[in-house]
Amino acid sequence: CAAAGKPLVTAAVGQFDASLTMLKPYESDASGNPNPRYRDIFPDEPPPGMVPTCAEAGILGALTGVIGSLQALEVIKEITGTGTGLVGRLLLYDARDTRFDTVRYKRRNQD
């Protein structure tokens, strides 16, 4: 996506939690700083076997529906130029406590 200059709206779900962000590393923010990349959020892959598969952990269907809807909303906002996208912000959802949090992140280096 980055090489093609296309935004990537990416999400992940766990048993009762999820995350969502938009990546546009080919652009810069309002201050002229390059937007972050995927590896700026998650610099290292987890060791093999550390993260259970969906079949092992079990995933709530409703959770994937919530996060999938939020992904679709991010794409619609990007296409229509409406609102503020999640570039440089990671949206976290805790389904057990029905709580949303947002964490800011930035590019680690300028290469």
C-alpha cells in the first residue's frame, strides 16, 4: 500500500480486545513530519507460538462486527475527506469493559 500511495486501514482482534489504525507513511503530518509506518507501532514480530490463533483463543463474532464496522467507517471518511482519520493514533477497544482508548504514536526514525 505504501509503495502504491494507498492508505491502509488495519485492525486486529483478540478474545475480548481489538485495535485499529490507518497507515499513510507516504505522507507527512501538518508539521511536516513523516507519518508512521506499521513497524513504528509494532517494531518486532512476536515469537512463534506466543500469539494464539483465533481457533485457539476464540473470537467473539460481535467483536469482529464492531471492529469491521469501524474499519469501514475509516475508509468512508478517507474517501469522502470527512473527519479526522486514525493516522498516528491507535484505537484500542476493550469489549469486557466496553471501553475505547486512543494512543498516539509517531515515526521512530526518518529513513
